[in-house]
Amino acid sequence: MSDDLDMASRLLTSKEVSRLLGVTELTLGRWRKSGTGPAWEFRGKRTVGYRQEAIDAWTKRAPEATA
């Protein structure tokens, strides 16, 4: 139970998300800059992270982006 909660609440790295979505980290950066990718947040001062819920919600809204 706590493992599922930990996975759901932890922030995924750009590398992890790029592998999940099948895009480069550069593409994720471009999406962040243009506001078109999944929601992200800062993990410290300069590192970004993504929540699994945000990725899931984004892929439901924009499935063509991962094709």
C-alpha cells in the first residue's frame, strides 16, 4: 500500500518521463517552454519533476503527442 502511494506521489525525472513518453529530454524542455507538455514542477532550484497523475492526465488529453 505505501509503495503505491510513494510511486504516485514522487516526482519523476525528465529522463524517466522521456522514456515513458518516447520523446527526448530536449522535447520535454521545449514543451515546458511552450506550455504544451505535461504539468511539471521544480524539484529544488533548477531541476524539474513530473507527477505520474499529471502525465496520465496529459496523455489522455493529447494522445497524438505520444504516437
